Amino acid sequence: MKTILNAQQLAITLQRLSHQILENHIDLENTVLIGIQPRGIYVSDRIVEQIKRQVTAEKIQYGKLDITFYRDDVRQGLHTLNQTDIPFTIENKNVILIDDVLYTGRTIRAALDALLDFGRPSKVELCTLIDRRFSRQLPIQADYIGKSIDSIITQKVKVFWNEKDGRDEVSLL
Amino acid sequence: MQLSTKHLLGIRDLQPSDIQLILDTTSQFKEVLQRPIKKVPTLRDVTIVNLFYESSTRTRISFELAEKRLSADTINFTTSGSSVSKGETLLDTVNNILSMKVDMVVLRHSASGAPHFLAKHVPAAIVNAGDGINEHPTQALLDAFSIREHLGEIKGKKVAIIGDIMHSRVALSNIYLLKKMGAEVTVAGPPTLIPKYMKEAFDVRVEYNLKKALEWCDVANVLRIQLERQNQVLFSSLREYSLAYGVTKKILDSLDKRIMIMHPGPINRGVELDSDVADSKQSVILQQVENGVAVRMAILYLLSGGKAE
């Protein structure tokens, strides 16, 4: 097991991602943040926490999206469902999707489909904590990247969160 | 996380964990039904036939809507105008339909055990939409979901099931489910409509006095007097039944608490339930119907993808 990001590096990376998002979307004008269930939520929660220091809470529109119903492998065994909670319209908004690891791109494909059922956003961007380069199976790329890593298929990237796993760390297994 | 069963034949065959899973999954589908586009592509490669050998409005529409909201392909079959009138057997009809590559069968039949029979003889997943006087599992699940939605949980709640317990598949499914989930159950109605040994067989309380049953309960599930199943005279007239067991505003106002009123529909207004009760805020009848679609979506989803044997 190799550590990719330790707790301190992870905190700095999340801070940078929040600043990059704010740099492109000043005051989050017309912009909404949507975390992808289940593990993208840990990233989006932290990013929203950071953004709250810069932007008043009322201006932050933050939702959660579960993509189980839209997966292309839904028939190959059941997946646990999670809560979808998007209490605002995304019509003509800039949507920033947030996930933890970008790997094959299939989750994001499903998320884009799911998103369209909530309305027609004017623009969708993707923020990912870890980008596993060269392993994409669909033409999808992220706009905000915490860290890019080169890994082989047999390896696994695991993100540990204090809230759930007792420590903040990104590891390559 | 999957069901322990390949078919939904009755609540009797389900584990408490199955019921919990179905109810939890239902919450997620209920959220889907609030979206601007109330449809997900989950079952787009699944074909479902709705076989209704008995008349139905709510259940059939609810299943059909649930299937459509899941993007499944659906075929509707009713006995009138079909080969059933030429004498084709149930098994032949189903095998012919299945040979056209159908994955799931939703069956309502007037013979108790018809879905169990099919499950033994055909490879498709079977969902029981009501069989004779045996079970109506999706109704019990949507009733349970409605109770959970309004009262927080099912465990420890007191539910009175009132009316024709003998002929009611809704009552039987509800009793199985509520007992498995740790609720207390009283069945109430005229002695002629409550089978002997209810107490011994199901560990439920039996009450012949409507007022006492209502005073005891948190939820009253009022059953329909099934005029089509009354071939013997078990009470002298509808009027007499209504006087003794009709749930009226007057009797509800005389209680020192506000109980929740459920009814599986269709209502015989003025017989088992008065109009001003059915349309009051206490009644959740239309919410039950709304929850029905989400419950059926959850069941079809869970039965379609599992690898359970």
C-alpha cells in the first residue's frame, strides 16, 4: 500500500480545488455544486465547507446525486441505493459535478444522464479528487483535478475519510 | 443487498430484512417520482407482462405506471377478449407469452396459490398482485410504507384491521407483514367474518366491538366489504354492517386521539367508511395510492437485478 496523499496534502488539495472553482465561478453566481453518491459526497462536503469561508451560505446551492438507476451495469447485480437530494432547479445553471476518483468514466456518463432528467444545465463541469489517467473507457475528462496518477488496472485507489474510516488519506493498493 | 427470494409470492415468504430493503428502496423511488422527469432507464432491457385474471383499477394502473417509470416494456393482458375464453389454461397462456421473451410476470388471479403454481413451472420472476383470498403483498408493503412515512416506524405501532378478515387477502398480507416488523395487530369485525383461531394462528388480538378497536389503535386499516365474495349470508344487510362496523366521523370524534385511517380501495362509501372520514385529513387513502407506484417500482427493481436463487 502506497500513500498518494496524506492528511495534510489532502487538505491542501481540497482547498486548492475550492479556490479553482471559485476562481472560475465568482461568488458561485448561477452555479450549483452536486456531489455524486456515495463517496463523492465526502469530497463535495469538504469543498463546500471551504467555499463557505468565501461565499455566504445562502448563495451556495449544493445537492447530492445517486446514479444507481442510470448505471450501465445495473443488471449485473444490485447496487445499494443512496439518497438523491437536489432541492433546486439546474435549468440554465452551471453545474459542477464532484466525485472522488475518475477512472473509467462510466460513473460520470451515468451522472450526466441522470442530471438531464432534472433539467437542462447551461454547462456541466467535473471536479475529481483523483484522476486515474490512461484508464478511461469513455471520452470524459475532468476540469478540476486534485491529483493525477498513473496506475495499472490491477491496482486500486482508495480514499479514506476521517468521518467514515477514521483518517484522511489517499492510497494505492 | 438483495432479496432472499426470486419471486414476490407473499409476505409470508419474506424475511424482515427483505421487507426493510423494499421499504428503504421505496423511499429512493419516491424521490424519483418528485423529479421533473419521473422516469429512470433502469429496466429498459426488461419486458413485463401484467396478467389480470380479475378486475382491478388501482393495482393494474399502479403496476403499469411503475413499469413505465422504470422504462420497462409492458404488455397488458386481461381475460376478456383473450384465449382464456376459448379455454386455454393459465400455464399454457403464460408459457406462450414467455416464449416471446418476457422476463417478469405480474399476476392477479381469483384462485389462491395461482402465482405459487406459476413460480414452480415457469422460469420468469413472478409478482403476486393478489391471489384469491390468500395474499396481496404489494398492498401490504405500500400500507407499511405509508405507516412508516406518517408515524416514523412500524415497530411497536398498534394497527387495527377492520372488516371482512375472512375473505381479505389485504388483511392476511398486512398481518404477516406487521407481525414480522414488530407491530401489534387487532382484527375487528363481525364474528362471522373473522375466522376461528385467528389469535392462535397469527398472534393477533380479536375484537368484535368497533369502538374498542379504534380506542386501542394508532392506525385503522378499514377493509372493503367484498360484495363479490359474499356467497353466503354472513351479515344480514349492508345497512346493518354499516351501523355496527362503519367508521363514521362521529365515532372518530368520540376518541381521545387522532388515529390514521387507511383503506385499500375501492371504497364502498357509507358502508365500511363514511364519505366525510374518507375525505378527511385523517385519511391517507390517496397517499397510499401514490406510495403504491414507488413500492412497486422498488419490487420490480429488486426482483429484476438480483442473482438470488
